[in-house]
Amino acid sequence: MLILQCPCCGVDADETELSPGGEAHLKRYGPGSSEDDFEGYLFMRENPKGVHFERWRHAHGCGKWFHAARCTVTLEVFGTYPAQSYAPPQDILDRIAARRPGWRWREFA
Amino acid sequence: MKRYSAFAIAREALRGHTGWDRAWARAEPKAAYDVIIVGAGGHGLATAYYLGRNHGIRNVAILEKGWLGGGNTGRNTTIIRSNYLQDPSAAIYEKSRSLYETLSQELNYNVMFSPRGVMMLAQTHHEVRGYQRTAHANALQGVATEFIAPAKVKELCPIINIDGPRYPVLGALWQPRGGTARHDAVAWGYARACSDMGMHVLQKTEVTGVRSENGQVTGVETNRGFIGCGKLGIVVAGHSGVLADMAGFRLPIESVALQALVSEPIKPCMDVVVMANTVHGYMSQSDKGEMVIGGGADGYNNYTQRGSFHHIEETVRALIETFPMISRLKMLRQWGGIVDMTGDRSPIISKTPLGGCFINCGWGTGGFKAIPGSGWAMAELMVKGASPLADDFSLGRFREGRFIDESVAAGVAH
């Protein structure tokens, strides 16, 4: 069972306590943006076989949103970090680079 | 190809079964083919089959990284129905269901299509209204379904508890010509027919890259070397994102795990397929006597072919309430498949930004029922550049806001 540590309340929560929220770090495009940007934001999704960054909500706990870095092949968790982040913290990126050389994910690799 | 028949069985019985051919030939890859299909599951094989049968294109290879039909084709709960709400869905799923009716005869391979009837239970007033609406829509689309009362549900499936405390059965959407088929046999039958037309079914051949020149596909890199092609069809379900990445475009798809399980075999007790979408479980009985059970998909991206255990618990809990007599059944096997989910829960059968490259994906949790129709439409699209069955399912529909929203219409389970 997937276990993620909530960075808000510090609890190690298993997945029955959590709600998945999809791809993290989406840039929101609104009126006036190009059709490509708007389509990308609304519909196109990263679907990596490997390292992935996601939003999760500690729904049956403190209720807060947070981010997680996870491998979709092994379910290995590289770390969790607050929702108020524009990019994954360096220590998590370092851990991923050590465990998954050559990984890539949008602009963060 | 030697035809299978009662006479052939008698003949082989007399000579010790020494005269059976391999069902499909073991081939070595050629340098190039007119068409390469990536993915030898049901949809890929059906695409190749209809390329040959309907359009005369037989210089075709079907590449499969694992074994034939070992992905979602061999992992689903084999339900076949076409009771969708939207017109484009009804058209392609009903085409598919009608092709299943005669598929065994056409392929000379018994796919064990069993039109035993599919019922989708309405267990809330919202669902009653939804399924009545679907039944009216189906009447206009020429799909034979009807909304039936609880007494009729009980008559068709006596083991159902229609007076459950939380979710009593208030009726059902009934499609008498829906049913099940033998999933492996569908893949095997198509593979045998493809091989008979001279196509190459290449197992253990993994695509590792897509090569193109001036925006036009020229072939694929594989673990058995480069193989050239005029046109490329990507039909790989859960791994569509991986292949699209190689071909240089993005998809509105996320891959998640969907699980199924079967019980120990018991005596025949249920001769229809029942789907209970509110409590989220569906069940049918296989010819071997096992109860075949499916439930909901996980909510997060996953390539492990192994889902979350608590989803099994939810599914089983729902089904025990619906069918109290199964409460002491032991479960024999449980497994997961990787399903490719689109935002509107409808598939994508489309050209792609790469010239000569086509994609058929996004069938999500309900692809098995669509195999013949999907192959039919994909083959037509690859040959003519357009297909009446496929055009509404193009990649462009997201950009243009032409969703084919079955996520609401079909409840959750497909």
C-alpha cells in the first residue's frame, strides 16, 4: 500500500487516507492565452513510466494539499513537499537523480 | 491455414492429432512493411485483420513487446455491451457488438461469444433517470436496450438481493444481446487470421524508438533492429504515453491500474452479466464456473499492473451486499491491468502530429467490447485518412471542445 508523509501535519498516511489530485506544477492559462497553451493546461498530461510529480490531498487527515515525487513503475516515493512550491526542492531532485539516472520530467530534470 | 471443423477433429482423432498446424506462423522481421501496428492485443490485431480483409493491405507486421494478448486483452472481465449515451459511442460500440455476433464463424475460431444479456443496475433515483435517458437514446440509435423493473431484474438474476438496506435495486438498463466472450480467443483468432493473410505477428519485439524524416514516419527501432514502414499504427493501451513520447507528441491520457478477480468455480448460478455502478462492482459467471469480478480503477498514475488492495475490498463489499450468496466464496486469482484514461472517458482513434502515424488508445476501462469495431474504424482511418466511425474520436476533439462525455453517462465502470 502506498504510504506518503503529509508535509503539513507530518503523519505517515496510507493511501486510504489520501486523495490523488493528478499532475503537479501545472501552469494555469486563462483568457488571452494561445490555444496550444490552453489545450495543454486543460487536457494534456504527463504520463511517465518512471518519475512523476503529483498533487495529493490528505483528505481524511489534516485536509491539506501537498506534492509528492513518486515512481510509477515501482511505487517508490522520493519525497513529499508543500503545495506552495513552484518546483520540487533540490534534495528531492538530488535523490531522484541518484536513484534514476537519466530521468526526465518536463522542465525539472 | 487448415480450417477448424468437426470433420477436422474427427480426422485428427484418427491420426493421433499429428496434423494440427501452428495457429499463427513464427516470423522473422523483414526490413520494411507497408504498415506496422505496435501492440498485438485485441485492438492491434483487429486493426491488422481489417486492413487485410477490408482494404487488401497485407504487407503488415504486428509488433508485441511481450506475448500475444498478454496485456489488457487477457486481463479484462470480457463484458460486451453497447448501451452508451452519446451517438458516436453507440455507433462504434454497436458496430463492434454486431461484429462479435458472427466473429467465430468469420475467423473460423471459437471466440465463445455469449449474448447472455447485460444489466446495469439502477440503485439511486439519479441512476433510474440516467438509465431511462440512455434507453431512450439507444432506441433512437438503433441499439436494443430497455429499462426494466426490479421484478424483472429478480426474474433474470434470482441471486440478486433487490431489497438491500442501503442501495435497493430500483430497476436496470437491460441489453439482451450484450454478453461476454473468451478474451484470449479473440486475440488468438485474429492472430491466426492475420497470419493466414501473410502478416507477421512478431512477439518479444519491443519498440524502443520511432524514426521519422521531414515530419513523416519512416520506421521503428526495436530490440530486433530497425524495421521500416510506410504507415505506423500505435495501439498499445496503457503504454500509449510512452509510444507517443517516442513519436514526439503528447496525449490527453493518464495510465492507471484497474483490477479484476475470479472466485473458485461453483455450479451455474447466474446467466447474465450484472453491473452495479453505484456500489461499484460487476460480476458474471464464466463457463468454468468462476465468478468473474471487476471494480473501480485506482486514481493515480501507475504502470505496475498491480492495483491498490483497498479497491478489491470495496468491490467485494459492494458485491456481497448485492449478491449475499457469494459471501463465503474464496477468491482464486486477482490481477491488474494498465488502462489509458482520457478526460471524457471516450477513446482516441486519430491521426497524430507525425505524418503517417496513427493512434488508437484511450479505451480506458472498457476496451474489450470494442475490439472488432475499433479495428474496423482504425483500419479505415489508416487507409483512407477518414472513417465515419472514427472521425468523432480524433485527438482534435479536446482542443475543439467536442467531447464525447461518457464519464457521466456510463456511471463509472465501463
